[in-house]
Amino acid sequence: MNLRMSYEKMEREFLSPYACFSDSSRGRVYPEEPCGVRTIFQRDRDRIIHSKSFRRLKHKTQVFIIPEGDHFRTRLTHTLEVAQISRTVARALRLNEDLTEAIALGHDLGHTPFGHTGEAALNEVFPPGFRHNEQSLRVVDELEGWRGLNLSLEVRDGILNHTGPRDPYTLEGQIVKICDRIAYINHDIDDALRGGVLKKEDLPRECLEVLGFSHRERINKMVLDLIANSTGKPFISLSDEVKSATDGLRAFMFEKVYVGSEAKREEEKARHVVKFLYRFMVENPKAMPREYLERVEAHGPDRVACDYIAGMTDRYAISQFTRLFVPRAFTMD
């Protein structure tokens, strides 16, 4: 018996009957020989971590566009926080940690530069519409390495359905969907307080009385409630009280931070950058790198321009916009 099979045997002995077992995965789109050391979900996690798309997350906006200061979250640090919280919950519920982590690490790979502002801009100009969860799936299915990562169906489902009306079919995916919200509500409050966009007294007291008055207390309350309310059940959910307070805090953040706050004053400029780049690339596909240009005939300039721009980091998008649209000084030799 090889190491992978030994680990799969341990899963059967230890994990909850509601867990997604590695040896019962629905497999990959393109069958592969199993690894002798790692389970299918461990391989998926490793493929995501080693991808270029994952590395680019470190220079993509979470909420604050190109913030000055080293302590504000980026899309990468958000992803890592989601993975940490999700693994804690999965371990407590005796579900598959490796599957949970793989979904968490891959869930935002398709996010645009400038966060949800970039997503909204592409959604306005790309004819079929743009949603980052669908783009994340496209990244792992096709774009990464130009042949995709060939991930398991369970990880692909969790990535696609980490947001939106449908829930993932695995409990591990459901954990990530809720922990994504737990992570961003709390760390966005932390960043807004650090950036002077909010004051502690601004936060809705009725929500804090349920969830806690500090960053640590709120995360602890949400996580422990999620574990207690999901133990021994075939679904993952917060209690009604904590869910209501969490939803109230989220609504507050949309009103005070996510829409129209001082933190978002550069959003219109960012939206302008994304739209201009998209329209220019559609009309001038030869301006895209060769590997993208080679895909235009098969996929059309709209789709390829969307893929190219969605993959950009904030600073790369700005540099390309500057190169294409900002006049350069005339110099004489």
C-alpha cells in the first residue's frame, strides 16, 4: 500500500460520514494516473499554489486600491485568511481539510485588477457579462498554462459556487462559501479602521453585541457558531442569530465602505482604466502578448481581451494604460 492509499484509509477511519473522501472523488475532466504520495485534493492544492494566477493575487486589490502601507489586505492575503478559517472549521467538523483548502486557495483566481470595481467594469463592457467566480473556474480549466490545471470536480464546483445563488455540493465547499464572507467582513472592517474610513463608534452596536466588539472576538464568535450549528448535520450554516448579525454588519459595510466612501474615491479612475484597456485590446488584438493573440481566432477578440485584462494586477493594468494612453515627453538625441 502506497502513502496515498494509507492516507485515504486514514480518512475513512477518522472523517465524518458527511465528509468528501479523497478515494471517492468524482475525478477530473481528463483522467490521470493517481499520485503515489498525495491524494487528489492534495495535488489540486499544490497545483493552485504553484500557479502564476495565484502569485498575481498579491498585487490585486481587496478593497483599497493600491493602498499606501504594508498592512492593508490584498487579494492574496484575503485568500490565505479564507483558507485558514475554512481549515479550522473543516478540522473541527472532521471534514476533508485538503479539499477545503484547495477550494479556498482557488476561489478568487479569476478576480480582476482593482477588485470588484474591475469586475463591474468588465461586466459592463464584455457582452456575455463577467463574474469573477466563473472566471476563476475558467482560469483553472483553460487559462493557467494554456491548458488548465485539470482539477477535481469537487474543487471546481467549490470555486464556481463560492458565491452566487447555488451552494457547492460538498460540505467542504459550503464551508468556504461562508468563511469567505466571515473573512472579508472582518478584515475589511479592520482595514477601514486602520485607514480612518471608519471609527469604532460607527459600527452598528446591535451587531457587535451579538458578534463581539473586537476583530478577534467577532471572528471567534462566527467560527465557533458555525462549528456548533453544523456539527453532525449534512449542511453548513450559522445560527439564525449570528447570521442575522453578520448580514447586518455586511449591509453596513456596503453602505459605509464598499460604496461611495473615502476608501473608494479612486474607483471611477480604475473603472476607466479597465474599460479603456478592454476596448483598445478588442480593436487592436495585436497589442496583446503573443500567447493571447494566438487564441483570438479560436475564441474571438472579446473573450481573449477579457481574459487578458482579468489576469492583470493593479500595477500592470496601470502601466499598460499609461503606455497606451498617456502622452510621453518628446526627447531629442
